[in-house]
Amino acid sequence: MSEQPLLKVSDNSALGKVEIAPEVIEVIAGIAATEVEELYAMRGNFASGVVERLGKKTHSKGVRVELTDTGVAIDLYVILNFGVSIPLAAQKIQTNIRESLKYMTALEMDEVNVHVVGINMDDNEEAEEN
């Protein structure tokens, strides 16, 4: 796991400080993205594929969070269902992630970049057979 700094959420030092690890933002963004029905799956790496085969679900699969000088940038690598509007699906994913992160962490995202890396064709073939 990479050593990234924590995000400072609150400057109120009277009660203490609130910091959020980038991994938490990855999980929130991953769950928010999977709530969009046009999304088929998130692209992961070899390690996340092995972990899922062993029965553990990885919610941060396909999500990369980068802390920049200007704020937080999120990159998502997604596979969409065949027949959906790619721009509308990407916009729904971006909106859902922004709203979820704003509600849960009070952080504003600089960028939420959606990279469509594949299209799922399986559901289309099943519908044609019936």
C-alpha cells in the first residue's frame, strides 16, 4: 500500500482533528459508482481479481485517488453495459460519486474522471436468444 498523506477535513482544533485516508475515498467512490445501473463492472488488477475469487469483495477496485496541490482527483476505470449512452452513464457516475463524497466527507472533488475501458456484451446475447 502506498504511503499517501491523510486528507485534513476539519481545522477545528478545539475538539481534535479529522483526517481521512485516501483508501476511504476509494471505497466510497467505488460503492457510489456501482449504484449506477448502467455500470457492469469496475476494472481491477490481478491482485483484486484473486481476492474476489477467494470470496472477498473489493470496493475500491478500479478507483484511483490522487491528492494534488489543488485538491483531490479521482480516476475510475469502468466497464459499461451494451446499449447505454456512454456520456450519460459517465455523467451519472460522476454525479453519484460527487454527491456521496460531499455528503459523507464534506470534501469537494477537483476531478472525477471516468475511463470507459470495456463494454459488456453478455446481456445482449441472452436477450436475443429469448
